[in-house]
Amino acid sequence: MYRSGSFVAQHISPVTDEQVQPNGVDLTLEAILEQAEPGRLGRDGKSIGERRELEFDDQETETYRLEPGGYVLQYAETVGIPEDHVGFIYPRSSLMRNSCMLNTAVWDAGYEGKGEGLLQVHHPIELERGARVAQIVLSEAAHEETYDGSYQGERTE
């Protein structure tokens, strides 16, 4: 069962009243990166390819103008997935209605950090820093352990 937006909001920081939805919390855009070098996934480990942060096309409004392609979208909020829960992130419908899709992975119990997602742009779009782009929902889930992987605490320093 998905938890209420007010429950989810207790595990997100910072969060405004505007971000709290009936069944989740909207996450906002912090930065957009472009993968510059290949990464690698092997049986015994992984490496993330070199990435570079894009510059704003409009510095005054902190707005990116994106052409079709794949980008790494970083969220501004720190998320803490509570014990006995699992997190899922979905794109906001406004993003999809503008020919963009946001792909993410499962967010395990115990994860804490400022995550990221794969933004697929199919038609040029302008995205302003701080725009609400995704919604995180939490569902109760059984587990034997909590997350203790290499992304724990990402971008929280």
C-alpha cells in the first residue's frame, strides 16, 4: 500500500507545502548532467562514466534548454527511505506531456541521499532549476536488510 503524501514528506528535506501531494511528494530539479565518457557494469563492480554539468541557457532564470537526448537529472531534495518501506519515483505528468520521460530504479529501505534519474528528452524543452519534475511515493515492504551500497549518502556533503 502506498503511504500518504504527508507521511512521505516526513522523509524528504527540504520540502514545501506545494510539493506535498495526496500520495507522494514532488521532487525538484537541482542540476542536469551529460554523460561524457562510457561507464562499465561488470560481475565484480561498476564504474560511472565521466559526466559534466550543463550550463544554464538563461543564467538569470537558471533555465536549461535541452535538445533531444539522454541526460542525468539530479534532484534537489535529500530523501530518506524509512525501514519497512521502498521508494518509487515517477515523472510528473507535465514532463511526459512535454515529450520527456524520467527513468529511475527502486529506492531501497535505508537509502539516504540526493538521487538522480535518467531524463529522456524527445522534443526540445526548457527546464528551470527548482521546477517540480518527479514524484516520489513510498510503499510498505518487507526486507531482510537495509541499503548499504555505494550510493548511500550521495551528494549530501
